[in-house]
Amino acid sequence: MRYRVCGLTVSSDSLLPEVSSQGELQEDAPVDLHVQLQGSSAKLPQPTRWVMSDSLDDGRPWISCAKVEGGYLIRFHDLADFFADGSGREVVVCDSQTSLDTLRHLFLDQVLPLVLNLRGHDALHATAVLARQGVCAFVGPTGTGKSTLAGAFQLAGYPVLSDDCLVVQEEGQHIMATPAYPGLRLLEDTLEALRHEGATTLPVAEYTAKLRLTMGGKGGEFFADQRPLVRIYALVRQADENGSGGVATPSIEPLSRGAAFMKLTSSTFRLDLTDREMLVRQFHFLERVVSLVPVRRLHVPNALSCLPAVRDAILADVEAG
């Protein structure tokens, strides 16, 4: 099966229902990336050099990446090992007993963004929606409500373009955003609070209670074509800063280019932190992004009932130019 995801044509040995709603491609479509989720019995060489690692909030290791012969080992501890060849054209699962649901999630939302980086593409760790003027992207740490805010936009008829990975590139004097695939990952109580009655959902992974909301109905149309990126909002949950009281209304303030650059450097994907050429290229590109796209700090009240006000504040800010 062949799919269009994050601007790449992906050939998979397994059905990707998360992507299927935007239509499978013809079998003769040229393929950018081959993925084998059903696994390979081949043993990976022992890692010679670990080049990236990250941990969960409680300190447990989450992901480690290492250079191996022919490419990279991407290890999700206690879940699965993925091998990505050095050209970023092939991804294979190696020796995993993890469910296929979880493997699809790890590939789409964790491995694919790293492979994009390996292939020389630039992507923001961002949720994005399409307003009348163009794409609005939301960045920020886990738990700041990026997906929840996007769900509120979707209910109002604004399409969601990405939940986690937004591919961006410069064209002329614009930064263009390439949509990822249809879907949002939300907790069940958030889905209920947003009144997504009858929404079609899929399980995300065995280690999370989140459900994947597939696009359909109001605001469900998915736009696969590039659109100009017109705003980036760095979300701040007010209760996190000010205690349980927080604030009752949202507020938006511009960030200087320096502050915006620093914010975006923490909102990108990097497979190999020892790859100096990649880091230089990425930093130069982020400098162009903050010179062409306004970046704002968005203070978000810690209450679902305030989501319409947050949405209206964003739309007014974009409308103001």
C-alpha cells in the first residue's frame, strides 16, 4: 500500500488506517520511503556510537539512536527497534513483540519525523490548523494543549493539518507548510468535552490512554497541498506558571527574533546530534523562519471552557496581519 504522508510517498507492508482516510495512492506511484512494520528477523549490528537519547518525565529512558553499519538504530526502550538506512529511504522494524497499533504510531509520529531530518527536510514539532489567511502552528512542551486547541479549531470548521510534525520549507519570501496526515491524538474526556459526538477513533498505542480522532464531518476535510505558514504560537499554560488560579482570558504577545529562534530550536526533530552539517543547516533555516513568520507567545487559560476564546484571539491576531 502507498500513502502520502508529510510530503513523502510511503510504501508500507501493512495497512495504515490513520492515513487511509485521505486515500491510498496508485501502486505505480514513485516511492520515497519503504517501511516494513511486520518486522525483520535480521539482527542489527551492535551500535558503535549513540548519537541521540531522550527520557520520559520520570527519568526512564524513552528513545535512543545510534549509528550502525548502513544507517541508524532507533530504539524505543521496552517497545521496539527500528532500522533506518543512511539515505532515509527504508525503515524496518526489528525483533519486536509490540502490537501493530503501537508500531504504526511509533513510525508515523516518532520515526518518520527523524527520517525526514535524515533526508534533509526541516520539520517543526508542531500541531497546525488552516485559517483563512494561512497555516497557524502551535509549539510547546507536552501537556500545553496543542492537540486540544486544534480540536477546538476543527469543531469550528478549520481543518487540522498536523498533530505533531509539520514539514516546512522556504519558497520565495514565504515559509510553506506541508500537511502531515489526518488525525489528532486526544484523551477520551477531552473528546467528550469538545463534544466530538460519534467521532471515529482508533487506538494510538498500548502505553497511552489517548485515542486517535480521525477527520470527518465538520472541519474534517483534509488539505494535502502546501499552504503558507502565517503564524507560530508558543503555548504557555497559565496554571503551570501562576499556580492553580491561572488567568481567565488568553493573551498574545510577540516574541523577539532571538527569543523565537530559541523557542523553535527546542521544537524541531534531530536524529543525529553529532551531525554538525545538519545542525548548521537547521539553524540557518530557523533563522529564515523567524525572519519571515511572526512568532507569538500564547498564554492559554487552564480550562477547556476557555478554548473558544483562545481560538477567537488567534483568529483576531492573524486577521490583524
